[in-house]
Amino acid sequence: MIASAILLPFAAGLLAFVVRSDAFRRGLVVAVAIVHASLVAATWFAPSETLLEGWVALDDVGRLFLTIS
């Protein structure tokens, strides 16, 4: 879940950079924002996991910061 919360906005940003249609980019930003918000909300209920052999982890303070930012 951590990887998808990091990679989804990154991939959407790259896609928005190469797409010319303004309507598509606006829709993409809204759709990714909704999915990202649901992923952030899901981190409060899912057990903690680590990424990159423990180098990236989500603790309680990280969840709080991710939620308010």
C-alpha cells in the first residue's frame, strides 16, 4: 500500500505531463486525488508494512502527516 501511495501520484504526474488534452488532465488529477485519499484512509486500518527492506515504513506520526498534507 505504501508503494501505491507513492507511485500513483508520480505516474499520474508523468502522464499529465505528456497528455495535451486539458479536460483529460483535469479528470486525471481529480481521479488520482480521490484514489490517493482512499489509499491514505486505508492506511489507518491496514497493518503497518515496510518497503525496501525496512527503509521506508509508515508509523503513526507518518500516517498523521500523510493525512493532513
